[in-house]
Amino acid sequence: MTASRILVTLTLLAALATVTACGRKAGLDTPYEAAVQARKDAQKAEQPVPPEPEKPVEDKKFILDPLI
């Protein structure tokens, strides 16, 4: 391998490691949960409160759901 090819490979590996380490280590929030949390945060900070979020509708069962 040439020196430039080794340098490119190392650079790509470093970029991959950097991007992989990004993010939050927690469960994902649904849009409803995020809206409720935003309202709580706004009330604590005494800022204008966003509108009340609507509760999510119960999902209908689908024949292929057990496969997921």
C-alpha cells in the first residue's frame, strides 16, 4: 500500500469512530412524549407553553405484526 492510501484509510476509520460515538444513550422518545416534556420544561422556565399534545391513537393490529 502506498502512504496516501494508508492515510485515507486511517482518516476514514477516524471519521467512522467519531460519527459512531455521537448520539444519546437512552430510549427513543415518541413525538407525544417529547411534546409533553417540552411543555414541562416551558412551565419550569416560565416561558410560553406550547399547545397541549394529542394522545396517540391506539394502533390497529395487522396480520404481519408478529413478524416484527
